[in-house]
Amino acid sequence: MPPAKFRIGLVQMACSLDPHENLAKAEWRIREAAAGGAQIVCLQELFRSQYFCREENAALFDLAESIPGPSTAALCRLAAELGVVVVAPLFERRTAGVYHNTAAIIDADGALLGIYRKMHIPDDPLFLEKYYFTPGDLGFRSFNTRFGRIAALVCWDQWYPEAARLAALSGAQVLFYPTAIGWHPAEKAEFGAAQHDAWRTIQRAHAIANGIYVAAVNRVGYEGPPDNGLEFWGASFVADPFGQMVAEARHDREEILIAECDTRRIEEVRRNWPFLRDRRIDAYGPITQRVID
């Protein structure tokens, strides 16, 4: 039976142009997190490369790999060696012409438990993901690991309360959001603070509405040409089941966050704020419509 308490680790790092270098760095950071007591370690979105969706370039599909594949093989070995769970977000090549933005869930014995494929795919300036990623088709899944039941959604998914709710209803105790989000430098002075605050607020709201831990892990550093790149804002964090901040990283540097999760806190919050009990599931049918005319 999983313990009542377990520790999670978030690896906030900058990425180079070399996928092998990024994988080696991620492995090193997972070792650091485990040495610090983390039992479930989550990497950031597309950690093996810089965020390539800033442009539409067919050659960049070469960054994708199969799952299982080289990255999961290396991380499964590492997970088994360290006895930790790893959440590994990867660019998945499913077949010729079909690619996904995917999180692989690896248990502490090195077993690949399964995958989650990003469901919501953005298309915004410098976030041109619809060119690369087929929308996910596996739903909002949770996985039983040695230390707890977890779900992993990916980046743009973090803005959708429906996704968080369905993951929570499937039994997740922690909802991980591996992320690549940053500022357009030309907009930062005017809109940057509000953008970051909205990102932080929506995810804390998911923690509150569902009575679960939420852990968002973002990359850090500037990527791209000086006049048309992205400044990733880091600020990875963990919020408890009432949205209180347990740990938070800074904007401008690599960090490893470690936070304790206590399943008894989930029970306590849900008893006093019984949002799941009071849901009117008989009245929510129209939620599946695009709009209600």
C-alpha cells in the first residue's frame, strides 16, 4: 500500500540544442532530486530539446522518438537504480506523420506504466504546436505508482478545468503539469506580470476545486534569436489541496523543488470543502457542447 506521505521533485532546467546533453543533464538532476529525498520526479515539457515549436520546420520532426525508445530506456534504468518514479515528457513519434507531445510515466521499479498524450494543442505566435502535434487520444489518465496515484497533463492542458477535474475523478492525488511557457520579450514589460499571475492562479484553482496537489514544472532561460525568441519564466511550484503554495522556484535560474505530499491533507480538505460531493452531475450534459446557443 502506498505511504500516506511522499515527496515529489520538480526539475526546472535550461536546455541546449543537443538532445543528448539535455538527457544527460536531466538524469543528473533526477539523481540530485532523489538524493534530496524526492520519490516522484517530474521533468519539464519536451525536456530533450529546446522548445522547437517557435517555428514551422519539417526537419525538426527528426527530434521525435518512439515510446518505448531511447529516452524511456535510459530513464527506466535510472528509475530502477534510484527507486524513484519519473514523469518524462517527450516528443513522441507514433508512426510516420503522426506525432504527439507525450508524458511517459515510469514506476520506481523501472517499469513503463503508460503514457499521456497532450490533449489541448495551442497555436499562437511562437507556440506553433498544431504543426507538430496530433491531439491526444488517451483521455485524462491517472497511474498507480509505488508512492501514490498521479496524473500528468501537459502545458496548455493546464488552462482547462475540465481536464483537471477528469484527472481528479480518476483518483489522482497529484496533478503534474510539465510546461514550456514564457514571455515574448517585447510584451514582458506591459503584460508579463499579469500573464504569470494568471498561469499561477488557474493552476492553484485546480488544486482548490479538486482537493488535490498540483505541481507545475517549467523550463527556464532564453531560447531563439534575440529579436524573436522566448524567455521561459521558470517559477515551477507545488500547491496543496487548498491551493496554498508549498514550494516555488525563481524565474531566472535552474532549480530542483522538493515538496512533501500528504494524502491525509486531501482527505481533510475534501471533508471541509466537499466540492466533489456537491457536484450536480445530472445537470452538466451541455458541457460537451462547443457553445450553448
